[in-house]
Amino acid sequence: MSKSILQRNVSLARALSKIGYTSRKQAERLILEGRVKVNGKIILNPSYRCSISRDKILVDGEKLQKKKLTYVIMNKPVGVLTTRSD
């Protein structure tokens, strides 16, 4: 059985993305600029392995936490359009 994303070690850039803070590309920039700390230490390597649930991750001094997601379920009737553009 595989571990959830919160329990396993992932790259720091991916962790920032999974938390919902920013995209991986933007996360890499933040890390390379020295704006990200893990457990009180500035990390300059986007590939640094960390745990979303166990490590304390800060960006510009702000502690990041996994955002609670809300799921909406809809029984789509015939003829209802479910796209951003037609």
C-alpha cells in the first residue's frame, strides 16, 4: 500500500505545489531566491526532500499548511454544459 503524499518525502518544490501555495515553477524560483525555510533552515535546492506533514515549511516567514479542499458533486442533467468555454 502506498503512503499518502502528506506522509512521504517529496521535493520541496512539489511540496509547495501540493500544499496549494504556488505552482512548481514558481516554487523553484522562491527556493532559489532563498525565501523558503524547512525546519528553520534556508533551503536553496528545489529537489530537497521533505515531508509535508512532518516538516515545518515557511515562505517569507509565513508557515504553510495544507489547505482543506472542498469537493462539489453534481448529477449533470442531459443538456447541461460543463466546460469553461463552448
